[in-house]
Amino acid sequence: MNWISNYVRPKINSLFSRREVPENLWSKCGECGTMLFHRDLAENLQVCTNCNHHMAISPRERFRALFDGGTFTEVPVAAPKPDPLGFRDQKRYPERLRMAQRQTGEKEAMLVVEGEIGEVPAIAVAQDFAFMAGSMGMYVGNAILAGARRAVELERPLILFAAAGGARMQEGILSLMQMPRTTVAVEMLKEANLPYIVVLTHPTTGGVTASYAMLGDIQIAEPGALICFAGPRVIEQTIREKLPEGFQRAEYLLEHGMLDRVTDRRKLRDELVCLLRMLLKMPSKVQGDLPPPGDVLVSDASSATRPPPTAAE
């Protein structure tokens, strides 16, 4: 009896018991609740295959899909003085920075790179909302200045992907000073007659929206992105009125003239290639590979020169 209970029964139970599935194989869409296989979601650029909801995507994932061959080179950014105010709330500021660095694998909330997009050399800058809500601190200001200077040096356009919860409170007035600093960086591009394209992603709020995020030559947004200075809840509590449906969303801003385009993330690369070539006065990109004239098949050539058939034939 011990042999049956100690060996046979556990063996049978192990054969028919439900196997555990790793948690990282599936992701749940925050909009429609659909469970999505992580590989399918990654191939779809973090866009829900059921409702087209645009989920968060890291700067590196975005750049791998944006640049030719998924290759790009990082542009160095000057590191500011750590914890200039000695700020502490529930945790010390350096401790929060280290935690965000472990979670994201990035040094800070902005990444600056260079490469080719549709055979057009360009500089790209992107904020990572996963890094302390993409908050704008001194490093973000240094990153935008580094990207603008590199663009002017190489005479290349600058593309910026904004995603932020506003200024970084742990740096106080120093974070607010990044608003005029980044405005100066944008003016450098305009004086050099270089295109500056901004892509607003969900969410783009606070001082970021009051500075470099709304100064582009062309303003593009991803579908459903929240774009505002103060959030809808704050405005409703202040004016004590109900806001219109979809207020401060990308589609609403497009209808009211605040944006030029609202573009699906999966179509964004082709649109950027078209815009860059247009702004730089380059010829349109060839969309298909045509065979050279000398490679026409003999049978095709003979049929092309053969006279049309007569009635007798």
C-alpha cells in the first residue's frame, strides 16, 4: 500500500497535473483585456492586435524598429552633478535613481542615438517613461542639447519621441530650468535650417509639453496619447465642470489644430522617411526593387518584338 501511495499515485498526478506557464509569456492589454503572446506583441511593436491600443515601448525597442537594419550608435551625454539638492522624501534621490537604473537598464530617462532611417542620416532622441515617469531633469536637458549639437555638427535632422510626466521634483528649480535650455537647443536647429520632428507618445505632460515637445516643425502623435500640461482630473477639479469626451487626447488635439498628424506606430517609420526626404529636398524613396533593363528575359523580349497575330492565325 505504501508503494502505491508513495510512488504510483504521485507519478499519475504528475502526468495529469497542470503545468505552470511562465508569467512573462503573456501580456494583458490595458484597454480591451486581451491576453497577448509576448512574441506576437513584440513583433507588432507593442500594439494590441485586437484593439490597436498602443502600449509603452522602450527607446531601444523603438530605435531597433526605426533605424535601417535596427542598428544605431549612441551619442554621449554629459552626466550632471548627482543629487544637487540633497533631496529626500521616503527615499533618498540617489537610491531612486539606482532603482530606476536596475529596472530599465538605462542610465537615465533619455537616450540619444544616430543612424540612418530609410537611408537618411538622422539623430533621434527618446524619453523612457519607465525611468521615473520620464521626468525632465538636468540629464534630459543635457541629452537634448547633445542631440541638437550633434545634429548641427553633422547637418542632420533631429527626431524627438516625447513621453514624460513632467519635471523631476527631486531637482526642484534646476529641472524647470531645462525648459529654456531645451528651447535654446531647438533654436540652434532652426538657425541651422535643420528639420525638427516631434512624436508625442502616451503620456506627454507638464513642463515637457510647455517646452521642447511642442516646438517641432512637424507635430505627430500616436493614437490615444494623452498630451497636456495639467491632467484632466486637475482641470475638472479646478473649474468644476465636466470636460468633453476624449479631451487632451491626440485625436481631439488633431481636430483642434494642435497636431499635424496622428499616426499608427507600425506606419510611423514610413511616414518619417517620407517627411525627412521631403524636408531635406531629397528624391522619394523607391518602394520596390525593379530589375535593371538588361535583365529582361529572352522569352519576354521575343514576345514583345513579335508582331501581333493575324486573323488567319
